[in-house]
Amino acid sequence: MAQPIIQAIRGMNDVLPEDSAYWQTLESTLRELLARYGYQEIRFPVVEKTELFKRSIGEVTDIVEKEMYTFEDRNGDQLSLRPEGTAPCVRAAIQHGLLHNQVQRLWYLGPMFRHERPQKGRYRQFHQMGVETFGMAGPDLDAELILMTARLWRQLGLSNLELQLNSLGTRESRAEYRKELVAYFEQHRDALDEDSLRRLQSNPLRILDTKNPAMQDVVAGAPKLMAHLDDASREHFETLCGLLDDAGIAYRVNPCLVRGLDYYSRTVFEWVTDQLGAQGTVCAGGRFDTLVEQLGGRPTPSAGFAIGLERLLELVRDNLQPDTAPHAYLVLVGEAAQQRGLLLAEQLRDALPALRIMSHCGGGSFKSQFKKADKSGARLALILGEDEVAQDTVSAKFLRGDAGQGQETLTQEALPAWLADKLGV
């Protein structure tokens, strides 16, 4: 009896070869942009101690309460698949002494995990590119982060994103605001849904970020955090807005933007779109000036953002032009050609490091090999048969682009220079 086919876990998707080219193109664009701004890559484990996320994200957040993949290992330790990248990045920076009298601009890219209901733009394994900075307290750094993301959208040909801004002030100013907010929502308990009632005492600011249409009126009437900001936070936010105005970056101040993680303070921002249905946030970030100290380090001003790559790819896929097809496909007809062809392909790779050449393996007729050459997407077929082996030549035929040029025969010695000229490699 045949064994049942094992399929991927719901909400955790395979990326097939035809899609990988788009991922690679997007990731290359991100890496090049980050290098231009002086950011360095950091890599950290997929699995961390659960306590890291409880102390950073907050025990009463949806992520920790409902969404983390948490398990006990054989040593009895509580571990979790990382649901986000900021806390692991801070943990790594503290552990390896990256924050002692230093300024750091770091970035990372990789999978995150949350047990959510899968839908378009929201998956249980998803990928983020994150940026975290340490040691810079001023609004100029906040502006740089936003300007960098704005440049990315321009490079990717995106014009349908809106920047939303808010300030959460300091922990002290939020504590005063929290009392007033709880009192307001207590007066409107009948209008609150189940999630909001649960958050009322534990995390009332999250009620402001509800997506429930039935609660929009009561949320709109809530006290505004901006009116409770301390003077330093207000000045910080006004300076940031002025820098963005000078740079010509359009934005909307959204007093209900609070972000879902407890560690944020002062500036928070999101780039949102109406092109992805309910999952409209493509990039989100802000300041987390108290998190390093919260995780055992010295007080360190910090800020960053994260981009959901699945959502971004959904928006820009049609704008990307992956170039991963081979430049040339080596058709090998006959046993002598197969033996000589493998060596010839290696010699060409040595001579032309940028050349992408696919060498046919497995035998087959000239006709069947030529079909595979065309299917590969190669621009050029290089043909090596018994006659070519005997004469140290190669026949070249363009499959696309310059296909009208017909077939040309070259010596194997002259081939590298000819390929460099014709293919630009």
C-alpha cells in the first residue's frame, strides 16, 4: 500500500524555483541599499529562550499569549521559534559586546514564526528584513530610517504606500495617559469587543489599533496620546516631522498608531497600502530606547524597522526582472562530446567568472537536447558534436534576442573572447 504524501504545514509555504528568482532579486536590492547606508548584516538563531520574548514583547501581547511556537526541549528549557527579530538582535548585541561605547547600524533577513490564521499576506512562517540601530538618540536617525525606506520604494517602483507617524512618548508619559484611557473605555464598555475587554487592564493602548469597524467611533472619541507627551518627546517628534517635510516625504499623523509590541517608545511609523486587503502594513518600526536595559544591558537609545517580504513581493513582483537564466546551454552529442564538454564548460567558467553556462547531462538526441536548451531560457546554444571535438571547434546558435544571426562556428580557443563580446560577460 502506497504511503500517503506528506505535505507542508499549513501556513508554511515552499518557494519554488520559478519564484526563487524574484526573491533573490528583491533580496539583492535590499542588500545593496543597506550597504549604501553603511548597515552591516547580523545573523542569529531561529530558536531563542522563551523568556527573551516575554521580557521584550510583553507577556500580555497577542504574540506571546497566542501566537508563539513554544516548546520544552530535552533539558527542560522553554524555547520558542522567533516571532520577530528585534529582541534576538538586541540579545546578540548585548551578549557579544557590540553596544559598549559604540554606534551600530545592523540588519538581518530570515524567517519568523507565528501561529496565526493563514490568509493572504499573513503566514505562519514568514520572512522579514529588519534594521536595528543602537547608540543614536536623535530624530535625525528616525528620519534616516524613513528616508531609507522611501528610497527603497522608489527603487522598486512603488508609489501606492502611505507613511503613518505617531509618538508614544516615554514610559512615564504613557502611564499618565493610560489612566485616562482606561477611564474612558470603562465608560464605554458596552461598545468594546471581547479582545478589547481583555486588553482593557493589561494593554489598553492596543485597543486604539483595533480593526473592528464597529468600534471605530468609540476609538475616534478616545483621549489622544499626543496631548500627554512630555516636552522632550514632543520636540523630538516635531523635529522629525520637520526633517521629513524638508525631504519632501509625505506622511499622515495617526494618533491610533501604537504598534503591537510593548518595547516601543517615542517615534513609531508604518508604511501601509490598500492593495493587500486586510494585511496592509508593509513596513513598520520606531524607537525602542528602553529595550536594551530591559534585557540586561546598559541604557542605549535604539530604533529600527522590519519589512514583511511576502507582502512586499506581492506588491512589486511585476516590477522585478530576475536575470537567473543561463547565458549559454552546452549541447553535447555523442560520448566524446560529453567527456570534452564537461571540461570545456569548466574552462569557460574559469575564463569568464560572470558566465552562467548549463552543460547538458544524461545524453539524448540533438533534437531533444536543443529543446531543453530553449526551455532553459538560455540566450545561446553551444553545440559540441563529434565533428567539433575532432576539429577543436564549437558551433554557436542564438536562441533568443539575436536569433536571426544564424549559426556560427568558432575555435574553442577563440570562444571565451567571442562570448565576452556577444553576451557582455
